[in-house]
Amino acid sequence: MNTHDDHEPAGQGLGAETGTKTDTTPLAASDTTSPAPVGAVILDDLETALRCYVSLPSEAAGVAVVLWIAATHAQPAWAHAPRLVIRAPEKRCGKSRLLDVVEGACHQPFITVNATAAAVYRSITQDPPTMLVDEADTIFGPKADNHEDLRGLLNAGHQRNRPAKRYDQHKNRVETISTFAMAALAGIGRMPDTIEDRAVIVQMRRRTTGEQVAPYRHRRDRPRLQKLSERLHGWLRDDLSTLEAAEPVMPVEDRTADTWEPLIAIADHAGHDWPHRARTALLDLQDESDDDQSERIRLLADCHTAFSGETAIPTAQLLRRLRSDPEAPWADYGPRGDGLTARQLGKLLSEYGIQSVQIRFPGLGQTRGYRRDAFADAWRRYTPELVTNSNDDGGAQSESPLTLVRTPRGDLRGA
């Protein structure tokens, strides 16, 4: 299927301001002296369409969404099915609009609204659809109810060979049901860690008056996106065996590498400047997620501050110091907003093997407290940027924390 010489640029006729791709300057030089390969042209056109209808928070977010949409057309080739999490702090930030664009361009969109869990499970085949979940807080949020099967599917479907088991009373046997499918979820606030750890995360924000996009009309604009979908499908479906065998050079490791590998493979397959742009986007979005600390890691960092130079602190004093920070969550922590308690503190820290002990303090006598050296191992492993002197080593001789060696940003063009 030759789409290079005869294609309709997405956004054509929509105006110069909204239909033109944002100009970018790659961090590493790209070969632009020859015509772009077919795949790169299709990805460029998809990015143009995406930016036409949606105000994205960053260059990296746009690149990630384009590659994620493309990857849905080659799901049989992947070992992992990355999630796309579209979240926002408030309503009217464009998350549903972005999901509309994803729906128009992705492979076989399956909107889960008003679909039973049984219908969703039965729709997943060896060539799965793309699951689209709007208002995901109705599934994962505090008001969620009666969605256990769907939550289980979304949690399990990231990796192949993680089927669901269901007992069929009519057939008197246990059935194995596939759960593997890429899924995009949109909602207000954070998704559970079990979802976000396996996801490309796009943090949407409300547009300013100077950020203009074209209105999206389903009847008028969706056919244009479907043409892009057809071009993506025609390009990638002939190369599934090549994509399945791909082992792209990854600038990250572990679960992040599993999540991004299909997107990087698509970028490498497209060529031109996409291999470099994809890896740059990965690292930029990873830096953003690193700043979004989990609750327990935030507690470790705040305890480091609370200790200052002391070797031991009574539990009551540690709690007072933690609660005194107006920007920390500890003053109104808990279901009733009463603040972090000694019991809650102990439970959170116990995950790292940190426990309070009886310590004799001047003027207080014997009372429960925490020793600084009990935190040393956790600080080195989970907040190594805070470990700046020997006081944090607890006097123990231990291995240096492992650190991820990333590909320099000036050399991100891939293999």
C-alpha cells in the first residue's frame, strides 16, 4: 500500500493556525535531505491532526499519543499492551476531546461505557480491539462500584499470557479468557498505581485564551481520522513479523521499558526523525512522572527533612514536624482528615522495614521513637538524591545504590 505519493494531509482546510504542525528543533541532527519514509509521513499527518483538535501540554505528550495510537494497529506483534492514561486536575481540560481523537484513529475502538464486563471480555481476541474508558474515576475512584471484573481486566491485560479464569456453569468447566488489549483511560486525578505503572501518562490542562484549537465535530471530522487509521493499518499490518522481532534500543529499563517498547519500535520502523523524537519524549515524560512521588516515598523524603542532623527522634516529635509542613499531606491525612497518627506512620514505614523502638531521650525518659540509621537503607534506595553525607549511611557498610544509565540526550536516534 503506497501512501507516500498520494495522501491528504490531516487538518487540510482548517486554517494555518490550527492545521499546521508545531515546528520543533530535534536535540540531535536528523537526515532531512531525502524524502521522509512512508511511515514517517503517516505519523507526521497524524500528529498534525492531533494538534489541530487538542491543546497538548507538551511536545513529548503529542509524540507519545501519536505513537500509542499507531501501536494499537500492531497489537498482535507486542508482548505488552501499554495503557494510555489521560488525566486532568479539573473538568474542561480536554481529556475527553483527546479520547475522541484517539477513538477516531486507533484500531477497532471499543468504548466500555454501558458495556457489561462479560461483553468486554468476549470482545478480546487474538487481534484485540482498543479499549477506551472515559470517566475512569467511576471504575477506580472512591465512588466506584460493581466494576471488579473490568478493573481486573485493565490490571491484567498489560502483559500476554495473563488470562482470566471463569467457571461456566452451563458447560461445567473452567474457561480461559484473554485479557491482552491496549487501553486508554481518561479521568480526573490519578489512576491507581497498578494502572499508571504500566501507562504512558498525559497530564492535560485547561487551555488559555491564547491556545486555539479547531472544533471537533464527530460527523465531519471522524471520517478524516478514520482515513489516517486506514493508512496506519495498511502500513503496519504488512510488517507485523518485523515488529514482533524488533528489539529497539531503550534508554530506560524494567516496566517503563516494557510499556514504551511498542512505541519505540513503531518510531524506529517509521524512521526519519521519529526514533530520536520518541526517545526524547520518553525521557521527558519519565522525568515528569519521577516528580510525581508516591505517598510513601514522599513520607521518606519528609522524614529525612524532619531528622535534620539528629540521630533519633521521639515518635510524637516526628509527627509534629511532619504535620507542620503546610504543603505536605500529613496535617489532614486520613479518612477523616485528622492528621497522620503514630499507627499510620508505623504502617507506612513498615513497608521499608522501618520500625519504632524504645529509646531513652533526655528529659523524656524511655519512649518510642525512630533512629536515623533505621532509615538509611530506604533513603539510599528510594530517595538517593537526598543522601549527601555519611550521617545517612547509618554507619553500615553497604553497596552503593544501583542507578539507571540513560542514553545521552544528544544520541537518541536509536539503533
